[in-house]
Amino acid sequence: MIKRKVRKPQVQKRHQSIRVKISGTKEFPRLAVYRSTKHIYAQLIDDENHVTLAAASSVDKDLKEKLPHGGNIEAAKVVGAAIAEKAKKAGIECVVFDRGGFLYHGRIQALADAAREAGLCF
């Protein structure tokens, strides 16, 4: 009998080991990324004060109109550009990237690349 592995606990375990090493401050907030099968989310978090400074997702009304589907690479690129724009409005130039336990591949990589192209440094 083969024991089936479930993906979510593996992702959570990876995320815990990442969060030990990564922390956001007001000057360098943490860019936390979460992806589900239907949507992708990004937040800028100040871990010292436990405050979310900015957020963007494929569920946002203004972005949802542009996207036919929120769970693909095109949606990740739009969300990455949107979070970079909101960061600039908040006066943030550099961030610490938190991939949330997901592999740096596909939608996570597309979001990061779009944020970098829009002006965020990490």
C-alpha cells in the first residue's frame, strides 16, 4: 500500500522554515505571496508592527475586470505590477521576497519578475 502525500502540509512546513530566516520591517517589508488554483495574492507586511502596508490580488475589482482567469501566469504578472505600484505609492522601494513555501517557478516567478520590472528591488 502506497502512502499518499498531501501537498499542503509540505508547503506549510517549507513556509515555516523560510519564515525563520525572513522578516519584514517598515523600511524593507516582506512581500508575501500566496497562490491557490483560482487566484494569486500578494501583500507587503511589516512584521515588527504586524501591519499590512499594501495588498493586491486577482480578486481585486479593478484587476478582476482585466483578467479572464485569476490562476494563470498572466494574472500573476498583473498582480506583480499592481503590488509594485501600490508599494511606490506607499514610499517603499525595496522588499524582502517571501515565496510562501511555494517553489520559485511558474506563477510565483512571474509575479516576482513583474514586480521587479515595475520598480521593486529584491
